[in-house]
Amino acid sequence: MKILQTLRQVQGLLTLQARVIYALIMREIHTRYGRDNLGFLWVLGEPILFCGGVTIMWTLIRPSHEYGLPMTAIVVTGYVPLTMFRHCLLQSVKAFNANGSLLFHRQVTPLAIILARVALELIGTLMAGVLVVLGAVFFGYMKPPQYYGILYVGLFYQMLFCTAVAMIFAALSEMSEFIEKIMQVFSYLALPFTGAFTMVNWIPPKYRSAMMCSPSVDNIEMIREGQFGLNAHAHYDIFYDTWITVALLIIGFFLTVKSRKYILVQ
């Protein structure tokens, strides 16, 4: 009986937090995009402009194939996960401070605030990516993925990684203004280590292990294997990717809980 009561309490808490996160997502949409003109459609519009624009530009100015792989598919499979990472990272800065007044409500926690922001970015980027892929396939610039299973695994791991990074930097930006100031620089310096614009197989073997230390590289390698199949010659380590991502999530959760005392509630 006690076990059943505990399970019901946990279920109730999870349901409540899910409702809180959903409410925060809707509030974020209204405050960020408003209700006029396209309104909430900008959740899709902004990532589509980024992903679609870069894809079209690279398709026009670069060779049709690189290392035997179609350029359009290379860009799409790299830029969609990259957009997830950059948007989650940049939206995490001072996320708690911007929503500090909501913490007067007992049900609203810093964890719920950052998860709502991350969920909004991930959903918008994923939907935009699907539309870009469908358009590219329709016009003959891409083929459908060969292995959906590993593609979904790569996307799932990338979403977990982006969530962990967002929690860590959201908390650190509340604890130190220095983190807030260097965020833009960090997001650009991190680009070569995301794996978005190259594959591990394309770089000299002596540098491959260093590149694969980045979970994002492993994730995008899985996504590209799902898209191109064995022709991609992807390099990834699911075991390493799993434990490092879990470790980052634990660190992010701990820092998020700890950051509560640094948040200015107005």
C-alpha cells in the first residue's frame, strides 16, 4: 500500500510539473512572439529561416557532393542539431532572472523554467527541420533516411545534450556575470567541436579521438549514419555518449537547484 501511495504521489507531482511546463511554454510563446501577425508560427519560422537559408546557400555555392555524400543532406543533418544547440545555449542565459517573478508561485521552479525554454527551442527546431527535409526530398536534393532507428537515437541524444548544456549555463549565468558576457564568444568557438560542418572520417586519424570527446559530434555522426547508411563511415561511441550525457544532466540538475538563491525575485 505504501508503495502504491508513493507511486501515486510521484505521478501527481510529475503531472503537475508537466502542466506547469506547458503553461510556461505558452507564456514564453506569447511574450516572445506576441499574438499579432504570425504570432506563435515564428516558433517554426525562425528556425526555418536559419536552417533553410543556410541549406539553400550551401547547396548553391558548394559542390553537389563532398566525400561522396550529397551536400544538401550534409548541411541539413548538421545544421538542424547545431541550431538546437545554439538556440538552447543562448536562450539559457539569464533565463531564471527573466522569469524571476514567476517563482512567487510555489509550483514554478527554476527547473521548470529552463525545461520550458528548452522544450520550446527543441520542438520548434525539430519541426522546422522536418519541413526543410520534406522540401529537400520533394525537390530531389535529398533522399529519405536509410536507417531511421539510429537517426532517432542521434536526435534523442542531441536533445538530452542540449538540455544539459542549457541547464548548466542557465545556472552559471545567474551565478556569474562573466559567463553571460562570454556566451556569444563561446557559442562561436564551440562550432568546430559540434560536428556540424565535418565528419570524423574526414579529419586526420590522430585528431579523431579529440573530436569524439564532444557528445554533439557523436550525436551528429549517428544522425548522418541514419541518413546515409554505411556510406557515411560514421564514428561514434554510444557507451561514452550515454554516460557523459547523463553526467552533464546530473550536473545541470544540481546547478539548477543550487541557483535558486542567486535569482533576484522581483
